[in-house]
Amino acid sequence: MANAKVGARPERGSEPDRPLVAVGQDQLMALIDHTSAVIYMRDRDGRYLLANRQYERLFNVRREEIVGLTDHDLFPAAIADEFRSNDLAAFARGVPVQMEEIAPGDDGLHTYITVKFPLMDAAGSPYAVCGISTDITDRKRAEDEVRRLYAELEMRVRERTAELEASTRELDAFAYSVSHDLRAPLRSLEGFSQILGEDYADLLDQQGREYLGRIQANAARMAQIIDDLLHLSRTTRAELRREPTDVSALVEMIVGELRDADPGRAVKIDIEAGLVADGDPHLIRLVLQNLVGNAWKFTAGRDGAIIQVTGVRQDGVDVFSICDNGAGFDMRYAHKLFDPFQRLHSASEFEGSGIGLAIVHRIVARHGGRIRAEGSPGSGATFRFSLTPAPPDWEIR
């Protein structure tokens, strides 16, 4: 085998030899002087051997003047001690190491990401350390500002949460106090009206019996309003626990209860099978109880009454619908539907306290979902709702 020529490169297939380009000291200095990073070299004793133009610009020194000096000659003791410790770590490990370092600047302390690596002599012993530092002060200041704003926001949220919890406790106490104070005279009213109806009915004429019936009906309505107010309070403060909930089965149970309470009604019920919602089972039942109950109520007197319960996946969000062909409502007043005590039909037409849809709205909102109502007078209504948090601009279609 022929001897390889001095300076020749190993053969690599048909790749032609490429001569090595010698880089002189001037070219190397030109290279490091035109980078935005701070580049420097220090010997084992920490004395400067070299620094680039960026070093001069940032620390207002001439590199010719710092050769032979140490960081303790240029920086405060604490900063110089850290630089020296990081240099020794690079020497000890024998490989590049990365760390954050702090150095003074014209507008205060600056933060740098620094990579330090040892330079080896011909014998393989480290004789100097080279450092390459990149200023990340703007990024660090932005991160600090974000953390400050986040901490401030978190504090405000805690304060606001504490205020809301205090308000909720006060409202709960008020609701229970009012319900207790109202129930006592109401029970008395119900009791005496029942005695009148049972023991003195023969002494009352037709008009008197009608008046007594109105008293009993209004007492029962008042009791229902108190119960609904307590339900509304509980839906706001009850602990929310999410789990897969069989919506189809819940609707079947609710419809069965409605048929038992009103066996004379002929209503066609169409429930899509396999509907499942991720949410609190107790609260979901309240939603369905109110919406299906309303559909049952507002289809009273309608020949061929129909109630449909369906589901569809919209943009990754499960949307459930309760649709009926009952009395419906005027869309001009749709914004009032979910306010407590707001009714779009008179009490003489359809009974109710006007709180049911407010309960539904609060439960849906607590789950992070949305609800939408559509209707037309005499042509029925459709309520669509979701129980899954969605982007702010997402709407039920």
C-alpha cells in the first residue's frame, strides 16, 4: 500500500479532497468581535487573556487594559466570586457547563446565559477557560413582570373569592332565615284553611268555598316559591363533582314521574338513546327536571303533544336539546327567560314560580357551559345547553 501523503485527507468514496483553510488570529478576532455575545478567556488564576468588542461596549473598558487583571479588579466582590466559582467548575468538570450569571449594566443588573468550557494544551491539561455570555435581561424582566402581575392577580382573586364566600354565607343565612320565618305563618295559614274546608264547608256558600280554594292554592304556590328559592341558593354553593352521567336514563325517570303525577296526559316522548354528560349528576337532574317539566307543562292542552330530547357534538362540545311543540314564547323577551321570577306567560295560563330557568342557567354556568333558548308563540320552544367549558367566542348553534 502506498504511503499517504502528508496533509492528505482520508478517502471518502469519490469525494474530492478539499484543502483545509488556515484561520489566522486576526480572522478569529474579527469573527468574535462581530457577534452580539460577550466572549472572553481567563487563565487558571482568573487573569484575562482575551475579550471581544461586545465585552468592551457593555462594561466600558478597553480590552488591552484588562489583560492580566481578574474579575475582582473589575467587579464587586460578590459578582467576582460567582464568576470565579463558575470558572473553577468548568475546569473541574472538563466539559462545557451552562449557568446564569449577573453583571452590572448602565441601567442596573443584567442577567446572562453563559457557557464556559476549558481550553486544553498539547498535553490535555486545561490552561484557560473560555466564556460565551448572552444577555437575557429583557426576557428575565418580562418574566419577572409576568410573575408579578400573576401574583397580583392571584391575590386579587383570593380577596374576591373571600368576599364572595362571605357574601354567599350571608345570602345562605338570609335565605334560610327568610324561609323559616315565611314557613311558620304559611303552615298556620294552610292548617286553618284546611280546618275551614273540612269542618265549616257546610256553612260557606259557593263563593266562600271558591275564596277558600284560592287561599289554599296561593298558600301552596308560596310554599313552592320558598322551595325553589332554596334550590336556587343550593345550586350556587353546592360542591361540583363531575362524572359521566346517563342523560337518557335521567330523562326516562323524570318522564315516568310526570306521567305518574298526570296520568291523563297523552304526550309522545322521543328520547335519544346513549346520551351522556360529564357533570354533577344531582345538578344535571335539576336541569333536566326543569327543562323537561317545562316542556310537559307548556304542551298541556295541545293535541299531539311531542317532547324530543336529543344530543349533538358541536366543535368537540356535547350539546343537549329539549324541544317541544307547546305554547312557545316571543323571542323579543328571550333575554328575560333566565332571570328569577320572570314569566312570559301568566299564572292563570301556566302555574309556576318563575325560578326554574334561573336554576337551570346557574347550574349550566357553574359547569362552564352555555344555554340557548329559541321559540315562537304557539309553535313550541327548544332549549339547547352544554356542560363543557368552551372558548369564549364559542356559541351553541
